[in-house]
Amino acid sequence: MDFGPFLLLATLEGLVMAAVLALTAVGLSLVFGAMRVVNRAHGALFIRGRRLAAFGPQWVPGPPAVGFMAALVLAPLAVAAIAATADRLVLKRLDYAPEATIVATIGLLYILQQAALSLFGPDARPVRPPFDLRLQFPWFGYSGYKLAVIVAACLLLAGVWALMTRSRAGLVMRATQYDRETAQAFGIDTGRVYAGVFALGAALAAAAAVLIVPIQQAHYLMGGDPLLLAFIVVIIGGLGSLRGTVIAALLIGLSDGIISMFFSPTLAKILATLLVALVLVFRPQGLFGAKPA
């Protein structure tokens, strides 16, 4: 193949990565934007979604595709319930103090990791995609499922945007984000809002995990890389900025796909880390984040 087909293949792979990364990072950004909590357990919630997706086809009778679709619905709900419970039992009792919540979410990370190890075992489990369609380009064939991942992520992100900008729940979330005390004065139950935001962020991470598990096998320690990349994305885009998070995910995903194809994955990670350092030095609030008052 010439340069053009390789570039097209690298771009498609980068878009798949960007789609999953955007879902994961938007969940992290929502939690920080509304709660001012740096959720170190986000990667563990991602892992839990993957492991549930890996076992879904075994638990649901019928063709594997039925089990996968069930996991796509049930895994985010289950992980959201875990997150809401953790918020009520741990974070709320700490009054969402930044230093305390960082330590608490680190502890939650290890609890969820060990729970995944105990329940599902240490072995990686392959998961078949729900369909095996391959689209034939003039130079190569490409997985139709990977393109479906991009479409599904775009639909979920559009749903989050609609929720935050076109619904009363989104208005309440944004009001709580801007001024917690004023929101409480107007009768908003900020505790319920925080639990809902924490659950929504976890559900998005779990949905991303379910979508990616047929491409990458599920393993109980595979939350580290998604968490690191999600933090890179939200730092570059701006903590709490959904638009910046999506744009940064596209930037990181496409650059990773293209640089990994033509050079090496290690160089892609080095450049992403360098970009984070430059952003922190020259624009600490991120490319689209608001300047601190």
C-alpha cells in the first residue's frame, strides 16, 4: 500500500480510540466539573464495566450478540449503582473535601480492583463482537464493529450534551457546579445531584469499557491506561469543559493512531505527556477551561 491507505487506516484506528477515550474522559470531566472531585477510581469503574461485559454472554441465554447487547445496557447501570453507593457511603461523609476525596478514591480503586480479581479471576477473557461485518476498502478490509463503536460513542456523547444543555436535570447540575451554596438556598438537593453525577460519570466509563472489550481483552488491571489517558485529555481540554474534553480526545486519539502507525506507540505517549506539560505551563486551565476567578 502507498502512504494514503496507511494514513486512512491509522486515522480510523485513531478515531476508534478517540471515541472510547472521549466517553471515559467526559465522565471524569463531569465529576470534576460538578463535584470538584478528582476521581482516581474512574479506571477501576472502567475495569468493572469490562469484566461485566466479558461475562455477559455467559450469563444471558441465546446468541453471544444478545449477551453483549445486554451487557451494554446492564453494565453501565450496575457500575452507576456502585458509584452512587460509594458516593453516599464515602464521599458525602467527607463533604467532598478535595484532599480527602483523592485519598478515598484511591482506596476505592484498590477495593474495586481486588473485588474484580476475586469475582472474575486474573485471566484475560476475549469477547466476540456482536457482528463480524467487514467493510472492504480498495486497499484493505476494516472491521464494521469498530466503525459501530465510533457511531455508538457519538450517540452517547450527543445524549450527554442534550442532558446537560436541554433538560432540567442538566440545568440543576450546572447550577450546582457554578454555586453550591446558592443552589442549596433554592432548594436543590446537592447530595442527590452529586450522587447522580458520580453515577453518570461511572456509567459512561462502563459504556466505553463494554464497547472496547471486543477489541481489547478484559483484564482486572487494565484500568490504568484508560485512567491515565483520560486525565491527559481532561487536563488538555480543561477540567470541567465537555467541549474541550471531546476535542482533546480527538486530538489525542488521532495523534496516537497516526504516530503509532508510522513511528511507535511509545513516541505517541511521550508526545501526549509533553503536550500536557506545555498546557500546564502556558495555560493551566486547559485549552477550553475557564480561568480561575
